[in-house]
Amino acid sequence: MSNLLDLLVAGLATGAIYALVAVGFTLLWQTSQTINFAQGEFVMLPAFLMLAVMHVGAPFWLAILIGILLSLLLLGLGFKLLLVDPMLRHGVLPLAIATMALAIGMKEAVKQFFSAEASPFPSIVPAGDVSILGRVVSLQSLGVLALAIAVVIGLTMLLNRTSIGHQMQATAQNPTVARIIGVPVERMILMTFLINAFLVALASLLITPIYLAKFSSGEVLGQAAFIAAIVGGFNQVRGAIAGGLLIGVVDNLAAAYVSTQYRAAVPLILLIVIILFRPQGLLGRPEERTV
Amino acid sequence: MTATGKYLRIGLGVAVIAALIIVPMNFNRYGLYILSQWAVMTIAAMGLNLTLGYAGQVSLAQGAFVGIGAYAAAIMTTQGGMPLIAALGVAIVLCFAIGWILGYPALRVQHHYLAFVTLAFSTLAFLVFRNEDWLTKGIYGISNIPRPNVMGFATNRPLPFYYFCLGSLGIVSLAMWWLIRSPWGRAFVALRENPVRALSLGIDTRRYTLMAFAIGSALGGVAGTLYAPLTQYIDPVPFNLSLSLDLLMMVIVGGSGFFFGPFLGAMIAVLLPEWLRFTQGYYLMLYAVAVMLLLIYSPTGILGILDRYLTERRTKAASALRAVAKSRLETAP
Amino acid sequence: MRSGIFAGLLLATVSAAAAFAQGGPIKLANVAELSGGGATVGTNWKNGIDLAIEEINAKGGVLGRKLEVTHADSQSNPGVARAQVQKALDNEPYVLLGPGYSGSVKVTSPLAAEAGIAQIMGGEAAELTQGGNKFLFRTSFGQQSSMPKVAKYINDELKAKSVAIVWVNNDFGKGGRDVITKEFAKYNIKVAADISTEAGQADFAADVSKIKAAAPDAVFVYVNEEESARMLKELKRQAITVPLMGETTLVGQKVVELAGDAANGARGHVGLTTDAPVDLVKAFREKFLKKYNYVPDHNGLKGYLAIYMIKATTEKMGKVDAKAFADTLHGLTIKAASEPGILMDVTFDEKGDIDRQGFLVEIVDGKQVVKQVLPKLN
């Protein structure tokens, strides 16, 4: 029994990581029908930007600041203007393929210009363990979980309580009508890209001490987050969080009680079952638009 | 299309086919290997083009079907000592059946859920290839896969094997050409263009969509049975999700829904990285940039550019005619 | 468009034929995992090769001729590796270097053997040198020679009667696991838990809790460096105190750097390590660090040694003769006293396997301490 609790806690810690990455997926999908296959790489890159700034001799806090700014510029604004805008009208697929190419390009660029080696990354959360109800949990994992929860609360507040949030929701639900009632649709879409860029930079900051800064670390993350987003519901921020946590826990339980060789299979089977019985995802709402 | 245009196209077709047969004769082994790889990947991409380009369904499992075909060929020819043609039959039936079973529930619900189900299937297939040692030899892979004898000719050498792949590509292309022009093919396109209308015209949309997906998957299996004797060694790694994504990229980049799209897409995916290798460590980066630029320039792929160009020229010609006619009218007394 | 492709390929063919002029540079071809899952392995290997060639050329080359190497990326995919090795062989190199993944070695070694060109590779799977290939050479211990030493240590020194095995589910990890499982059977050591992990895995909680439940006398960890570090951290978190035994990948400097305190107490058999208490190895490490700004893993050493193997063999022959190369290297002993680049005395047997000194080390206060030197057999 104590073993089970251990696994649950560890699963939630990993799941929080997936959830944090998955949130961005759902945001981009909602406002602009963008499936970003490079989302994992988006999380990988900011850490390297920060490392590069530190390499020049800047202190860690400044590196974080510049790293976030560069993320907003490259992964938010640049991504939207250079890749998404020209292709958006042509449907989901060409853009999805282009993000796959982007993922390859980002991995190769980091490998070529930084290193193929994994490098350690300083943690803003002290590296240590705390004991909660007799379970040993690392502070870093708690930090990720706390951030994930804060992100959901923050985003929900933004979307439901502020006028910008209402405009973003209107954009997500029906851009044509939103445009007619005077919502600056373009600016709202840009907002979501900037929010996504900010989130991946934060995620990078918290996850990299655990995953290490490595050009390929986005592969595992991106795929897990994608699956988490589908399971939870592609069109809901809360869905992404629930999906992420669920996948994390299921993965751990599968490794302990089913088979370590097939641990990755269990979340996928879960995904297929969910699609059969609740295609919109656990917390998603059915989509009216056909894609 | 005018008669001269038709002759031009036939002439071009014959020239390309002749070039594919004659030019590689003095290629080295590497060039022949790459061209054989292109032929194999084209077959797999043609299958996906049927699913995606003609029936409008996204499959992220084409790589897994290539894997199933490759393992069928590898296991049957090395352990069972059976001829490749038997493996081909098994691969086609297996992939068709799995495609059908996979698509059935997914298409029950909604359009794009097939993409999600196939995404999951793709990774599941990889895990089975890797973990079921008793059948697939797991991560150690299967070595010494023999190349087949075709009508008494051994295809061990690179050139005969290339002709074998090219011949297979020819047969698959002819079958596909026929399929698309058959009532089935027209039904597939009707589905993609307007599912509601197709339904009202009495087309059983789900059955036809499933059929397109299953046939497309079976072609993945065909490509796999050629891939195994091409490399003569297989392990699970090449058949993971990234092969499925690569094949999807080939279809989109070539021009989804165009008959010759997969030929060009596979050429980009197989040959472009090889060309770019002279840039050493930068070649994959440049490849990625090239694909992005191409898609930005023409999201409908390479053949989309040609299509656009032809349409433009036709409208220009028409407006020129109009202008001439108009000026004549004006100058007429 | 298409004619352009053919022209390109044709050009490649023609330029290939213009190789091998006497007196020109000696051409080597390297095919390695420079992208994909094995990118870290392949990049280390490549960097080791480049460093050795730079050194040798700076001193006037081999028999007065410079060495020249082309690097090709196998994308960690056997199918691509085959194409690149074919391309390399079409250019008739003096010696073929790589690949590092055992699967890619299996698919390419028949091609090199058919061309009669020696292949010096990085793969460690036991079976690679068992097939009677006369042209294939290792740069490190195969698992068939390293694992028995580990098993012996676990039996004799740790006196463990049951061991949990943790391995990474790729050809490297599975190969090691299969060999050591057989060795354990010889000593009647029970495998208490047999746990496969994924490359790139970040969360080892479930795996460690399985070990905890199995309560073994020792744990054998056979995963790559980064995963080793995460595993060690989790083992410490769940308070597992039984001895931890591994290979180079458990006790390397990289693991210590990443795992911190958690690495203390880990032991392992080390065939090639930049931490070896040998002056030449230490000097190599400094040179590598200076050029590439990081400490290489054992793959960096392997690439470096491969080039010095070529140098020593060629100088022994007294001529650049691709056909006689493999015969000369079989049975050859290269002494570090006469060829410092080989770092430690080494002998190659008839199968292409390697015989060299090895070490059993333990991490104490974040430093590798050599507990036992395993002498060279011959």
C-alpha cells in the first residue's frame, strides 16, 4: 500500500511535467488550429538560450529574463509570423508537417551549435527532498507541480475574468462571429502564441534540471504531452492538466504492476479506449467544427 | 487537355521511365541502393496518399505497416525458408485486416480521431517488434535476409534488385491508376470533397473510407516486404513513429491527392538529404529549412505549384484571347 | 529536375573513382550515429577520431602521408548506415571506421568484408565477432569479455546471492543483460528482478520500487550515463543501500557530475575511461577537454584509439596496404611505450576482439577510486 502511494506521488510529479507542456498544445489548437509537433523542442530550446547567456558571463537571473524574452520573440512572435501565418489558411496538415520539420531543424541546430552532450542546468528550486506523510518527494518535482497548478489557475482567471480572456474565448469558439462583433482576432491569436512561448520557457526552466539540457530531450516530452492533450481533451486547458497527470500516474503504475517493457503501451491503450468511449477527451467538449 | 498536350505528357512519361531504367546502369552500389530506397518509400507513400489524399483521412501508422510487412518478409524468408511472394501475400492480408480493425472504431466517431488511434497504434507496434523476441528477435534484429529470385533471376546484386524494386513500383502504380479511375476511386474522392453530399448520393461513407485506409495500409505492407530484402537486416528502430511522420511529410510535400505526389515527395525525403550531405553537420538542418520554405511557398506541395502555374497560364491564355477578341470588336467598323 | 538528380549521382560516382593516388593522403571513411538516438555516442566517436588525426598530421602523418577522414551520418538507422557504408566503400577507403550501434555494425560488416576492407567499430554486442568475419575489429571489450569480470566480482567480493538487473532496452543494454544473466547462472546467483528501462527515461520511481520489493543483495545497473545518474538519485531517495554494480556507464565522471552525492558507493568494471589512473589517458583527457570543451565518454576514447590502431598497424606493415591490413592487425600487440597514442598496451586476437588492462572502481566522495586492476591476459 505504501508502495502504491509512492508510485502515485512520483507519477503526479512526472505527470505535472507532461501537463505543463500539454497546456500549450491545447492553447494553440483552440485559437488557431495549430498542431505543434515541435512543442517538445519548444521546451528544450529556452534552457539552451539561458545557458548561452550564462556562458557569456551573465548571472542566472538575468539569463532567465533574457531567455524568456528570446522565447517570446522566437517561439512566440517569430513562429507565428514566419511559419503559422503564411500557412494557416491552408488547413491543419501542411502546418503540422512544417512544425515537424521545425522540430528536426531545432534539434539539429542545438546539436550543431551547442553540443550533442547533455549538460546540467541550475535549478531555481533547491535540489533536495522533503518528506510528506512519510513519502520522500524531491523539491524540484513539487516546484513543477506547483507551477502547473498555478498555470491552470492563472489561465482560467485570464480567460474567464478579464476582457482579453473573453475576447480570446470568442476567437477560439468562432473567429468569424468574433470578428463581426469587433474582437481583434489577429491580436488575440498572437496573444495565445506569446502565452505559449512564455509557458514553454517557464516549463524549460523547471524541467531541465530534471531532464538535463540535451538537444533530444524534447522528443519524449513532446510525444507524452501530445498524448496527454488528446486524453484530457484537446480543447480545454484543464483537460491538458488532467491528461498529463493521468498519463504520469498510469505510466508509473503500468511499470510497477504490468511490465516495464510495455510501460509505454498502457497509456496508449488508455488513449484508444478513451477515443472510443469519450472521443472529445476526458474534460473536452465535443467539437462542432469538422477539421 | 489538347491532343498535343496529351502526346507531350505521354512522351515525358516514356522518357522518365526509360531514364529510370537506363541511367542507373552505370551507377555505383550506393546510388542504386538510394534509388531502390526511393522506389520502396514511394510505394509506402502511395498507400498513404490513397488514405490521405483521396479519402481525406490522416494516418500516423503507415510506418508501422511498413514494419509489419518487413517483419513478415524477414521472418518468413529467414526462418521459414519461404519465398518472398508468400510473405508478400501474408503482409497484404495482415495489413489490410489490421487497417480495417483499427479504422472501424475510429471512424465510427469522428473524422480526425483516426489520426489519434493510428498514432497510438504506431508506438504499440514498435513495442511489439521490440519486446516479442521469440518472434522478431527483438532489439537484436533479423540478419541475413535473402534477396528473392524473380522468375529464375537472382536479385542479389544491386542492379537486379533495383530493377525488382522499380518493377514492383511499376505494378503498384498501374494498380493504383486503375483503382483511382474505378468507381471506388471516384467514391473516395467524393468522400473527401463533400462527405455530406456523398452520403446523400447513397455512398456508404464509412465503408469506403475504411476501404481506402485498409488498402493504403496494405501498400505499406508491400513496401515493407521490399524494405527487408533491401537492407537485408531489420530491427525495430526504423519503424517507430518517425517513419510514419516522414511518410506523411512525403505525401504532403509531394502534393497530397496528386497521383505523382508520392514520387516527388519520396524523392525529396530520400534524395534531398543525400545531396545536402556535402554540408556535413548542417545537412539535416538545411533539409528541415528547405521543407519549411517549400511548404510556406506552396502548402499544397510541389505538384501544387505546378497546378497553380497551369491554372494561371490557362486563365492568362483565356484573358489574352478575350483581349484579342475585344480589340477586334473595337477595331471592327 | 530529375535529370539534375541523376547528374548529381553520376558526379558522385565519377569523383569516387579518382581516389587512391600514391603519395596523397590516406583516406579513411567514418560512418557513425551523428543524429538520432545515438547522436551522443557518434559525436564522441567522431571527435575522438578528429583529435587523433589532427595530432598525427601535425607530426607528419603516417609513413609520411597525411590522414584524411570523411564523416557520414547514419541517423542511428541501420538502413541509412548501410547506404552510407556502401557509399564509403565505393570510394575505396583504406579503413572503414564505425558504426557504433551493434545493429548498424551487423548490417554493414558483410559489405566491408566483401570489399576486403578492414572495419574498426564501436559496437559492444557479444555476437559481432563470433561470426568469423576476418575484417571486423573492436575498440573496446565486447560484452562477452567484460560481463564475466563483473559477475565474478559480484560473486567473489560482494558475495551476493540474488541480484536485480536494470538495463536499457536497446541493443547495448539488452546485450549486456543477456550475457550477465548467463554468467549469473554459472555462479548460481538468482536474478531477483529483471527491469528494462527506456532510453531517455526520466522517472525511475516505479523501477526502483520494484527493486525494493525484490530485496536483492546487489543491483546491477546497465543503462547510459544520463539515465544512470537519474537512477542513482532515485535509488538514494528510496533508501536502497545494497551495493550498486555497473560498467563504465555507471561510474564515469559524467555520472558523478550529474548525480552528485547519489553516485557515492557505486562500483563498476571499467575498460576504457578517461578517469583511468594512467598518465597517457589523463593527458588525452586534457587534450580532448581543451579542444571540445567537455570530458568525453568511452566512445571518445574508442574513436581516438581506432586511429592509433591504424597508425600502429600501418607502420608495422611499413606500407599502406588495405588488403594486408586486417591480417596484420590480427594477433598484433601494440605497446603504449612505443606508440603513446594507444594509451594502454593492447592485443588483438584472431576474431578482432581486444585484450587490455581493466579496472574495478568505486565512487568515493565524488571521485573514482580504483579498487582492483584486472591485468591484461596475454
